[in-house]
Amino acid sequence: MTSPGSDGELGRFLSIADTAELLAVDVGTVDGLIRSGELPAIRIGERGPWRVERAQLEVWIDEQYEATRRHTAWNQGEFANVVEFSGVRRGGVRPVD
């Protein structure tokens, strides 16, 4: 997982495998996050391997913490069970007026 000559320190860019190891998920999960556009990454060359910049991974992790915090706060709020505010629609899709 470390780059050559780095004394155990990761380089600026991580492979999908390195990213998966850091996140404690499988490679397929990271690949899916990259392909969906959720996790920022670059491709080396036209068909080369994907690379995730460490700084971008840290930002993405912080965003995940914030999304979880907001979701938890919303679900603990006094209006969480009010259908109009929760985003849940009863009866399927509503017609547009």
C-alpha cells in the first residue's frame, strides 16, 4: 500500500486498492463510488488505472460524516415523522399541477 521509498507513508495519489484498504471496504465498492461520480478520482491515461487524491478522499470522508450528522439530526427532530417534511410521499408519484 505504500509507494517505494516512502518509509511507510502514502503518496499523493492512491490506487483503488489502497483507497479500499483505508476505507475498510472492498475494491468493488470504491470502483462503484468512483464510477457513480460520488468519489472524485482521475484516470491515468485513456484506459489507465483510477487514482484517488488523498486530499480529495479526506474531503469526501468529511462530507460523509456531515451527511450522517444531518441525517441523524433530522431523524431525531420533532418533524421527522411529518410526511410533508420528511421527503417521503404516500401513494406514489404525485401528478404535476
